[in-house]
Amino acid sequence: MKTMFLNTTSSTLQVCFKNNSKVIEFNDLDDMKSQSQIIIDAIDSVLDGVSVKDLDFIVVVNGPGSFTGIRLGLSVVKGFMLAVGVRVLPINTFEAIYASLVEKDNNDIIYFCLDAGGEEAFVAKGQSGKIFDISIVNKEECSFDGMVVSDFLKGSNVLNPIIHPDRVLNWMEENVDLSSFVQKDVIPLYVKSHYAKIKKV
């Protein structure tokens, strides 16, 4: 199976191509400002001659995260969908982190916190492979399950938000039935509602 992972939601551009059980190549580029300039070259580099149309599917992170980054990643994969009909599976940032965990097959509730910039944080819970209660809160003033988020971010029960693309692709291959897969629109998960609103003058 040929699969590709794309994450443009943070300052690190992540592109991964996996052919069966082997990760062919991985690019981890810390360059948020020029992601739009390098993303196609990064994809070409990791595919190393394999055509996008020959991929079984692309996994793309659809947020939450950088507003510009989310739009960039989804625009690219939607272009591939329209051009060559490749299947695209969106996954949110917290699902990608959850799938990256080595040990996740238990019923314990796992908490996630991500810096959303300024005084805000994205928060969510995970349990039994599912993510729920995704929201954005004020780090100092709002609580998440009774804890002030600024303290919660330091807690030992909060997972380090690291995404491992190869683990995400393994998890998707194991949990997605492509034989019954129906392509749906790939929509962004902004969480910050004002991101998606156009101010009228």
C-alpha cells in the first residue's frame, strides 16, 4: 500500500511517504513562512518518482492549528483530489497525536493541550481511540476539567503533542476500510470561529 501523510498546521512542515511497511523518506522542515513555496518540492522529494495518482490515499491534518497552514495543506490535497482522484482522509491534530502514541489501547482518558498562540490553548480529551471535547480556552482564566490550563500544560497527565507521521499512517492503514471508503469533502477544523468569518466593512 502506498500512502502519504501531510501536516501543515504548525511551524514544522511534515511530509511522509510509506510504501507497505517501509517509510521511503521523511521531510521535517522548520520553515513556516515559506511552506507555500516548498510544499510541492517537499512532496516530490518524498515520493521520489512515484506519482500522486498511484497513492492509495493521502492523510492530511485538517486542524486545529495555524489558519494559513490549514488552508495550505487542504488546498494542496484538494487539488490532487480533483486532478487525479486520489483518496484523501482528513485527521484532526489531536487524532494524529493520539495515533502517534505507542501505547494507546486502554480506556483511560488522555488529555491534550496545544499552544494556540497568545493567551490561548487548544484542548481535547482522548479515550478508546476517539477524540472529543475539542475547544479553545484561555490559558490563565479558563479551566479544563477543573484545572487552570496554564498549570494543566505543565501536568504529567498531559501528553507531549508530538506527531509521528509513520505511526499515523500505520494506524490509518489498520483502521480505515478502503473497500467501503466514500470520499467526502475535506473541510478544515479551525476551532477559533473568527478564523473562518469574513469581516464585512
